[in-house]
Amino acid sequence: MVGAAWLAARAALLAGAGRTYVCFLCEDAPRVDLLHPEIMVRSLDGLRQIPALGCVVLGPGMGTSSAAMDALCFWLSQGVPLLLDADALNLIAGNETLRSAVRQRTAETVITPHPGEAARLWGQAVEHRRREECALALAQELNAVCVLKGSHSLVAHPDGRCCTNPTGNAGLASAGTGDVLSGVIGSFMAQGMSGFDAACAGVFVHGAAADALVARGIGPIGLTASEVAIEVRETINALNLGQH
């Protein structure tokens, strides 16, 4: 799903990542983003050769092919901060070797499951009253910061910290907004934030952007992920200027 990768890359760029690369696994991948030509398209081999990547976001639109598995295995073995979402989590859920590789990483790891993905990782349904239990269990079991997405997303750290995000609205249930969130958190990690701080800041800004759009009459019905990504930039700059 090419759109998911574009959304994550565009969100990372708009959230201040600077040099932003996108890698597609399909043979007929696009070669340029006409909306944001600043994003640089690379092959998987080309991406591997770039030195000193600040963060790699794996999962949005990736699929579960053998190429996706190879990419996941490679990046799990590297000492670069990772954000794992979508199909990366689906691949990990049923594979104990991959789960062990996540646990043993020394670089920062953030996972961003929605309730369905969290249920597959946890091995049981995620009831609303047990959301905090699930988020903490996944964080501790995988040695990763866990963002359990949903109404008032939770951010859990393996050390037992767990924060509830106060921002956001029903418009964020639209397709692609999770990919935008992954790009924003990955961007913050690339800019030097810890995984936990990047996750807390990312879900806050992501939700605040959606709230600002709704306050202007854009949504929640019909709110799109692309609109949220653009508003994320406005929100970050407003927060930096102390405007709210």
C-alpha cells in the first residue's frame, strides 16, 4: 500500500525530520513524490547504505511478503532507533524469533499497535478496562515503548510508566492517520528525543492537530490523514512559539 508509506514519510518531513527517505518493496514503486519532491526514494539496498540514520519507521504499507520479512530482520539487527507499526507488528506477532530480536535490541524501539494489532501481539482481546494492562505488558515483554492507539491513546514504558494522551477526536479513526502518527513519532526520534518522549509528544501533537482542524469546521466527518499531517506542522510551530 504505497499511500501508507507516503503518508508516514510526508508526516515525518512536515514534523521536522529534515532529510527524509522512503523505501518501497514493490517492483513498480513510484520514483518521486510530486507533492513533496523533497522526500528521497531509495531501494532497500540503497537505504541500508545510508550512514547514520536517525530513525527507521517500518510497517506502513509494507505487507507481509518475504521481502518485508527480510527488511524487518535486517533493521532489527541494526543499532538504529526503530518505530514498528502495522505489518511489522503483524509479522512479529506470530514469530517468536522476531519477538526475541525486538527484546534484545539495545537501540530505542517504539511500537504503535491499534487494538487489533495489540490483541495479536498480546494473545488476547484488548478490553477497554484492560488497555493499560495490555500496553504495559507489551512494553515489558518486547522491551519497547508501546503506543496503544485509540480514544485517549496510552504510552507505556518498560519501566512501568504509562501516560494517557488528552488530545484527539473521532476524526482520527479515518484511514491513514496511524501512518501519519508513525511518521511524526519517527521524526521526533530522528531529532534526538527518547522513544518515550517522542511517543508522548507525537500522540499529543497528532491529536491536537486533529482538534484544531475540527475547531475550524474541518471534520470530524471527512477528516483525512493528509490534512492532519499538514496541521501537525502548524501545531508544532504554534507550540514552539508558545501560542497555546
